[in-house]
Amino acid sequence: MTGVDDVLALGDDALIAAQRLAEWTTNAPELEEDIALANIALDLLGQARLLLTYAGELEGEGRTEDDLAYLRGDREFRNVQLVELPRGDFADALVRMLFFALYQRELYDGLVIGDDARLAEIAAKAAKEVAYHVDHSTLWTLRLGDGTPESHRRAQEAVDRLWPYTHELFEGDVPREGWLAAVDAVLAEATLTRPSDEDSRFRPTGGRKGVHTEHLSYLLAEMQVLHRAHPGASW
Amino acid sequence: MTAVPLWEVFVRPRRGLSHQHVGSLHAPDATMALRNARDLYTRREEGVSIWVVPAASITASSPEERDAFFDPAADKIYRHPTFYEVPEGAEHI
Amino acid sequence: MYGNDIPEQPGTAGLLDEVAAAERDLAGRDHDASADPTAYFDAVIAADGKIEPRDEMPEAYRKGLIRQIAQHAHSEIIGMQPEGNWISRAPSLKRKAILLAKVQDEAGHGLYLYAAAETLGIDRAELYRLLLAGKQKYSSIFNYPTLTWADVGAVGWLVDGAAIVNQVPLCRCSYGPYARAMIRICKEESFHQRQGYEILYTLATGTPEQKAMAQDAVDRWWYPSLAMFGPPDTDSTHSAQSMAWKIKRFSNDDLRQKFVDMTVQQAGVLGLVLPDPGLSWNEERGHWDYTQPDYDELFTVIKGDGPCNRERMAHRQAAWDDGAWVREAAMAYAEKKKVTT
């Protein structure tokens, strides 16, 4: 049987990733990209809502998606640290999207054929969205990696900065092999170097247990401020 | 820096209809143009298929040629079925 | 798409019918060719036809249209900022999704309009440059701050409402690409005003604090929204020629009156008060009498000294500058692939 924390983990990943990505609105390098990033943030937000609603039902204490999103503290969130890291530059955003979307692809592929019918249904819908996120982040990783010297430098720095946080994605049931092969293929074509596992001793972890980076509390403070200022109000 | 090319976008609203021009956008290459067109012009399920064409590749008739191109068709009304008289009593014609 | 559990809002349906009628009229109109291009232009305008991109047109018509369409496009893009301000703090996940989709629509509308302007022979990059250099304007309404969540509702109801009243007649504008862009935009925007109205209705029927928040927002946005229609007809520099060329179809004052007449009733349904003690029904005119907005304030804001002018421009400039390396990378990649394939 699926545990509440398992579903919260999926929902929180999607919610925090959406919140970060939505920060790009009005800040993207071109208008077309502003629209594309908003579409992806909307996909993730939609996944978060379905998953948090389901988590609330599993818990059985009558908590809604909004109760779970707005009335939990940072120690109660179950997302991986990768998605809560600050917005960074465009390379950070797209490399992070590549790592995360490829992970979500593996994750949802598993859930679609899993025992939990409800999760399978959510995953089937989300899988189509994630396929687009993989496509979008792949195209941009190629362009940044193999574009100009500056974009190559920034893309490589983003890969190096984010890589340690990817290990946390595979502490659960999602297998790493398929993900690693897919990442390797994109990075190689983008002329980017993937940090070797041997060299990466820094492997931050704890998100699934509610231990986060310093950044999550700030993100939640902003996200929750209005909702918490009016207890019990409808919006 | 070179200007980012302009692309014209054509969308097939649903199966059975032809692609129709819906607008334009800027993109560095065809791959990105197609994605941008998807995000910009089909957010509300407006289409099932998209074409993008570099605006620079379109050859258009010019307004100066309007008379020579399109006027000569005006007096050839025998191309339309309404030109013909059908005798009374003839069916399915 | 998003649940509307509020009373039907008066006024909007009629405006949407006008958009649909304008779209129907696009089809099936053309005009006798004439050897003289100027005569052709005049004949098309006289017969309520559409001018298309490669037609001969007076230089002043072309320039005026570029100015107006660009200003309209810039307004959509700068207008993303005051509303985008609340995406991260939206009070429910449903509201967050709606607001994000709405702000995204504004980006799309900006793009449709830039594309329409480009058919007149000016490049989008040049239009960006003119905006950032302060050579082209955007609607002064977006230089006011969104201080509370209720402002998101007030912007949707009043600002988008005023914009729709302004824009619906543009669906019949004499320039084809502009008219077509406006039809698409008006159809998409019909949800914008409703979501604003729904936000205010929810607040106005919520806790006392929420209702006060809603009233405060309406108090601050009412007069700036009236000012969106521009200076009174007696002072408007561009109106007469625009009307003759059928770019503009109604005067600033006519549209302002139409907006007031629609809005008074809607405010009543919300149970909120429009901050004008002079509002009263004039039986003789068949319209509401109202107090004019402070046009000195409007000109102060237009000239750059509104509360947020500097921030809005700095934000846009920073986004553009920060994105330069990305745009260069994409072009460099495209060039490389062109050479090697």
C-alpha cells in the first residue's frame, strides 16, 4: 500500500519545482521562452495538486491540497533538495529541468504499471507532460552547451553545481541506470562533462525526511504568507 | 549579433481541415520555432498539427500585380455552375 | 476551464458577441481594384475593408499604426509585472494556476501584437529597443503597484475590463493583421476579467478583513482605470485622424462612458462601492454621470513619474540584458548546425 509520505514526496517535488520555475515569469531571455517556462510550471503545478489531494485522502484527516501546501512547515516537506535550490541563471534552470524531468520520466513510467491505480492514473497524464519537459530541457542543454564559449561555461558550471543534488533522487525505488544513460547522452552531445561518481563525495540528502537546505524556508515563507495571514478564509 | 529569424506559423485546427496561417514568431532555428509555435498558438487546444515556415522563404504576389493576377478571372463566369440553365424536371444535376 | 461559481457578470456577453461579429465580417469583403494605389487605399477605408501588409498606405497611417500597436504590445509585456508580482504568493494553488496562466496569456498577447507590428516593416528587436530607450510608451496603468491580493482581482475586473472596452472596437480596425490579433486577444481575454471579478466576489463575501481588502483595491484602481481611456476628446492629439482611417472607432470619452455604465451595475453585485460620490444616473442622457479622473496625475505618470515607472523599466531591461548570452547561444548553435548539416 502506498504511504502518505511517498505521495507527499512526489507532490512536494512537483510543487516546489513549479514555484521555482514560476519565478522566471517576466524574467526569461525571450518572450517565447517566458511562455514555454510558464507552461511547464503549470504542468508541474497541476501534478502537485493531484498528488497533494491524493496524499490528503490517504492520510484521512480531511486535509486538502491547500492545507498541505500552505500549512506545513519546511521540516514537514518531503521534496528533494534539488528542486528547492535558488532560481540561479538560465543554465541552472534548464539543466535542473533536464535532471528532474528525466527523473520524473523514470518515476512515472514505473507508477503507470504499478499497483496503485490512482497513482497510475496521475502518472499516465503526467508522463505526457514530462516528455515535453525532457524535450525542452534537452534542446536548451544542447544549445547552451554547444552555443558560445560563455554559454558553455555557464552550462558546465550549472551541471557541476547541481550534480551532487541528483544523488538524492535515487534513494527510493527509482532506478538510476536509465536516467544516467539518458543524461549522459544529452550532456555528451552538448559537449558537457558529467562529474564522475568517484569524484563526488558531496552528496547532500535529507529532503525526504524533512531536512532541507536553508532555501526552502524562504521559499515557503513567501508562498504561504498570505494564506497564513487569514486563517480559515476562502479564496 | 544576427537577427533572430521570423517564422510564419500554420495550424491544422482539427483532422479534416487544412493548415491555416495563425501568426508568426521569432526563433533561432526550425526545431525551436516548432516548439515555440506549440506553446504560443495551441495553449487552448487550437490545433492537432503545426507547420513553421521561415518568413524569408515565402514568395508572395505583390499588390501591383493585383490587376493582372486576379481581374482576368472576373469575366469567366462560365466556370461557375450557376451560369448554366437546367431544364425543368432534370434531377440530381 | 476554471470553475465559475459566481453570478453571471453583466455586460461581457454582449462584448464577446461584438468580437464574433467582427470575425465573421473579416470573411467575404473585398474591393474593386483600381490602378491608383492611393485611390485603392481610400476606397478600401471608405468601404470598411481591410488594408493588408503589402498594400500601399500613407506613411502617416503606417507610422501611426506602428506607434499604436507597439504601445499596445509593450503594455501587455510590462503589464505582466504587476500581476506576476503575486504568482509566488497566490493564496491557493487554484488561484496560483489561474494567475500564472493569465500572466502567460499577456506574454502571448504581446507576441501577437509585436507580430502584427512587424508586418508594417519594423523589427521586434527595434521595438524592444524603442521601449527600453523610453521612445515608445506603454499603458500608464501598469505604473501603479499591486499592494494586496485584492489588487489582482481589481486589475482583472477594472483594468482588463477597461482594456476590453477599448479593444473590442479594434477588432474592426482597418488594418487586417491588427484586427485579427485583436480578435484572438479579445477571445482569450474573456477569462481574464471574469477571474478578476471572481476574486473580488470571493473576497467581498468572505471575512471582514477580505472585504476591506477588496474595497481598498477598488478605491485605488478606479480612477487610474478611467484614465486608461486617455485624455478627454478635447485634448487628444491622435484621435481625429485615427477615426478617419478607421483605426479607432469610438472616442476616448465615449468608451470611458461605456465602461462606467457597465461597471456601476457590476460593483453593485459585488457589494463594493466605487469611490465616486458624484456617480448618479442621468435619465436625460441615459448614462451615468461620473467624476473625471485626475488628468494631471495621468500626465505625470505618462511622463515617467508614476509610482513604479522606474522599477518596471529596470525590470524589463534587466531581463533583456540577463538573457543576452542565452539568445546569442541559441543563434550560435543554429549557425553551427546550418554549416555542418
